[in-house]
Amino acid sequence: MKKTSRPVAWKLTRIVKPFEAEVLLEVFKQAGMPAPHYLETSAGENVRLEMVYTQKPPRLAGWKCVPLADFDLAANNALEKPLRIGRTWMVMPSGTEGKKEKQRHRLVVEAGMGFGSGKHETTRLCLEMLEDAPVGKSCLDLGAGSGILAIAAEKIGFKQVVAVELDPKAVSNAKRNARLNGIRRIEWIRADLGRWKNERAYDLVMANLLAGLLVEQAGRVAGWVRRGGRLICSGILRRQANDVCHAFSSRGMRFEEKKVRGKWCALRFSRAVTYSGNSILVEKAVREPRPPFVAK
């Protein structure tokens, strides 16, 4: 008799209108459900919303719930071969050597339970924006996933890197990825972004999250960017860009750039150096010179 495999994950699926997707995600959050480990949406008149959880969700009217006995988040996120991203990055699957390229930093990633192997557009967009960001002393990575962005930040010269992630399995995997890259100075924090108490400000903040969460937490996230610092936001569908841009612009952040890949986009903002009354004086575009390139 064949033994039935125990489910390792559950996939929730529902066809919704575009405006309903963000509402449903917010309802889930208010109900206390954890953030999904994997989220995919399709474009068009109707949206197919798919979310994968590693803990069994409650029965929900209108949702199709399928137990997954062989769903492998690691395999889903894993790289089959080295991946070149932008001008700066070479993402390597763990256990492979690959040819070294002098003008690219190597990022060795074992995706495991953390989102962010470099395959998804949102991660690629963050890495592309990171290579153009001024290198300061400190960097904050919100929703760290596999740790790839925090690791990349230290590789290009940030001395103090803090990575925040809610999922304990993702944190463990991210620490392993850091060791694979010879990175040992990142401060890993397991916390819910909405409840995390942070009193520090950073030269660069990266937030690869969902648009609804970015809008909801815009005031807190903007407050964590030091004067003259930069903010990179990703995990945003193209139709959601204006909402996210307005949320941060109304909190003292100056929009700088938008990058698009398929249906996804990323936004970069800066915080003005000086203030005059209630008006923000636009800062001069001064970039700190990068140190000489040394591939790691």
C-alpha cells in the first residue's frame, strides 16, 4: 500500500477583479494570517490570485485550497545556472563554481524557504537599482527573504547592514546564504514590519514587499531613511505604482526613478537634506564615490 505523503504547503486560488486583490490581502492580514511564502497574480480583466502557505490556512468561502505534498519552495526559487543581473551582479546557484567575471560581484544563493533567488522580476529590479545607489555606511533590508539584497549591500561596501524578516525558516536560510558568500556582519532580525520598533535611520532602505504593505507602512518606512538617504521599493505591480509613489511623496520622499520588468516595477526615492518651513528644498544630486571595485 502506497503511503500518502503529508502536505508540506497549501495553495489558495481565487479569480478576482484587479481592485479586489489588494483588499483581500489586507483582509487576510487583519485576520491575523501570516504573509504568503509565494504570491503570483495574472494581468487582465480578471486576476488569478495564487498564494502558497506552509501552514494550513482556515477554510475560506470562494477560495480553492489545494494541499501540496511535493511543492518545493527551494526548487521553485532555485537557479538552474548562473544569472547575470544588471552591470554588477552574477547570481550563482549554491554548489556551482562558474567562471569569475572581474566586473561582477558573485552572489551565491540557496533559495530554500526564502523568496529572492534573483529569478523573479522584483528581486532583479532591486539589484539593478542597488548598483546605482550611493554607497553609505548603513543599509536596511525589509522583507529580506533569502537575504540576497542584504548580502549584495555588504558586498558593495555598506558597513552596517540590518535585515528584517518575519519567517523563521527564511531567516535561517538567509544566514546560511550569508555564510556561503563569506558575509558575517549582517544583523538579522525576525520581526513583523508592522510591529517592529526601530529608532535608527539608514543611508539606504530596501523594501521588496507588497504594494499594500508599502502604502500602509509608508510613514514608518520613510522615517527610517536618513536625510540625504535613498529608498528602494519593489514588489509593486505597474498599476499600483502611482499609489505607492503618492504614499511616500506625501511623507517627505522625493521620487527619483522607476524601473519596469513585465508587470512589475520598482521605485527609488531620496530624502531631502534640508528643510525650509513646510517646504522640502530639493537636494543637489551629489553621489559618494564608490571604492575601487573588488569582486567578492
